[in-house]
Amino acid sequence: MCADRAALLPKLREPDESEAVRFGASGMSYSRLALVAGETAAVVGRARRVAVWADATPEACAGLVGALGAGAAVVPLSPKLGQRELEHILADSRPELVLGPPGFAPPSAPAGLPVHEVSLDVTGRALPEEPAGESDALIVYTSGTTGMPKGVVLTREAIRSNLDAVARAWEWTDRDVLVHALPLFHVHGLILGLLGPLRVGGTLRHLVRFDSARVAEELSEVGTMLFGVPTMYRRLADDAERDPGIGRGVARARLLVSGSAALPASEHQRIARLTGQRVVERYGMSETIMNCGVRSSGDRRPGYVGLPFDGVELILVDEGGNRITASDDETVGEILVRGPNLFREYLNRPEDTRAAFIDGWFRTGDMATRSPDGYVRIVGRRATDMISSGGFRIGAGEIENVLLEHAAVSEVAVTGEQDPELGQRIVAWVVPGGAELSERELVEHVAGLLSFHKRPREVRFVRELPRNELGKIQKGKLGAEWASRHVFAG
């Protein structure tokens, strides 16, 4: 491995012919990627900010790497952005150039911005000198459920230090081949899933589209690690139930990692039964990259995101902002973090940036407990997942996990709705798994496993739950309008 660890992507500074990335059937060696990225960097020149059409292609990869190599702050653009979102992001970030694939026809929003088509069919040139570590690397727009997305500004040093901490925790080296089908415009797929393997000098095999058979094939041949989100692991388990060969292929992996949302205990158990593998969970955000993770050699405990990564300090605080010292796996508090992994600012939003911090600690808005051995368990978001009912503060995630233990429940979301007597009543939105199911049965199921006050006061059977592109349930959309279109009698 290249000794220059000060470089963000050291092996691209001393490249060889080993495979760096492969998107579907199209692959590039480190030498070739370095040359194509160098060509792109020359086009970028001294531009401060560059937008990249971040589809799952080798051209997008070369564009991202080339813009980073030029020292520009990269704004990854999702190909699925609506016109209003795209207009907002471009107006907010004001890039000087848009990079896209050959034949790229920019939507109406980038009209007037210069567009450069990244081609792999170039002679190429060397990458320029490594930019300063404290300079901005990425402006990642949050996928929030309310309001317009905010630009999270991440420095090169934040990315570099955090990826090194993750690599140590997972024993991730240049011998690893990472397999995934995650999008390249969020922290999970872009920083962890693309820059991660390039930083350690390993290989990325991107599937372009998730397919269980392809996952199993890659892991049975060359893949050593798999990154996914809960919806992908559920599909993987469903397909392995029908085709045991998929389970055997996945069984050959060294590490299975799930993130972006909690993986239900029932899915942990299914994956373990079908593959012999226990999934590692981790916890991160756009603003912090990765905060916690179960170590590759640690206890892979369903429902827990493990210990803070090296360099990350994590505390829990109560509603008054007082630090919670109890490690009893019961006391719920908001997660605050600090460390070199933190973002620099919300772009053009100084008030939002100030409000996000308290005495140097970033307020994540996530609620959790801590076990005696330090393992962190996320129970929900402060805004949408903490329910005040009958004088109790209840985490929606705890109820959701119990409901998912019921064999006839396929998917679930728990919300709190205003109630004149309770303050908020607990409502469970349930996608049945095929078997006959009643509201009473589910209420009694929860009441039998948790404290009685945590039982749902209402169960709504729905055909589907609203999700964003990473599979996270958008609870802000669960209301009267969603009910009118999707609720049916259980």
C-alpha cells in the first residue's frame, strides 16, 4: 500500500494495474482511474465547486475522483432529483461546472452552467498535487423528510480520519473486495462505499442494481464484504429462502454490514439462519459520516450499533441537556457527538449550523440507550420517534422491533398522534405478511412483551409504507392523506 497516508486516496498517487472499481461489466484499474481522473481534474482546474451527476457508472466515479483531485468541493447530484430539488441544490451550492457521462443531457435546472462529459476514452494525465487536508471535499445534501435539503460541508480530513477509523474497526485492507449497489450521492454509498475501498487500496464491485443472485455470485467468487440497507437484506433473505444457493454464496463473505436504518432483529435472525453470517450494524449521518459500529471481531448483537469509532466521542443527554451517566440499557437520551469526523457547516445556513451544536457537541437528534459494555442502541429520532404518552417517553423503534417479531408482520412504522387524554397515542402502521391478522392480536403481542403502556392504541393496516431512495421510512408522510389511499381492513 502507498505510504503517503496524508493523501485522501493514496493508491491513486502510486497506482498499479490492480482493479480499483467495477460497475456492472465495466472495470478500471488504479492506473487507468488515476489517468482518467487526472484528465477530469485538468478540466476542473481551479473551480471551487463542481457538481457531479452521480449515477452508478465508471464515468461518475472518475468525475468524482477527478474533481476531488483538483481540490474542488464536489456536489453529488442524484439522477432521481425532482426539478424543484435540483434547482434548489444548484442555486444553493452554485457550482461552476457540471460533470456528466457521455451524451449527458442536463435537465432544465442546470441551464447556463457549463457541462463536461467525462469519457473513459482519453489518453489521460497525472493527478495534480494533493489538495490541503482542511479544504472542503464534499457538499452532500441531506435527504430530510421535511423542507428543502441542506448542504452538509465535509472536509477532506473528516473523510480521511473517519475512513481510517472504520477500516481499523472492520479490519478492512487492500485485500478486500467490497460489493454493493448503493447510490453514489449519499454518505453510505459515496464515502463509505466508493472512497472507502479506494482509500484502503482495495476494490469496489458495484452491481449498479441490487440483485440477490449477483450479490451471491460476487461474494462466492471474489467479494469479501457486502454493504447494504435493511430493504436489501430483506430481499436477500427472501430470495435465499427460495434459492439456497444464494445463502451459500453470501456465506463466503468476510463481513456483512447494514446501515442507513435499523435492521430488524427478525431479519438478523433470518440472515444468520440462511447464511451462517451475523450482520454488523453501524450508525452514521451526513453531518458526522460514521459514529459507531460493531467491530468485525465484536459481538454482533441485533438492535445495537456497537461502540464509537476511534476519534469519535459520544454522550447521551436528557431533555435538559444534562449528561446521562447511566449505562443500564434503559435510560433514553439524545446522542451528542464530537470529533474530527464532524461536518464544517450547513452551506449558507449559519443559524442552522449554530443551532446544531451545543458547547462543541453536535446534536444528532437521535435517541438511544447505552448498555453496561458501552454498546449503543438507537431507539428513534427525537422529532418523529419519541412519543409522550400517558406521562411516559416511549421510543417508537422498540415497539417496531417487537411488532416485527410477529410472523405475520412484514413491515411496520410506529408514530404518535395527538390525543386529548394521553398527550399522544401510539399508532402502528402495519404491512401484513400474508397471514390473517387482527388489531387485537398485535396489541396483545406488544403488551405481552413490553410494558403495558407501550402497546399501540390503534393499528392501521396499509399496503405499503412511504420510503426514500435509501429505504428509510418517511414518517412525516404517515397521516390522514396516506391513510386515505393505503389503509385497508385487517
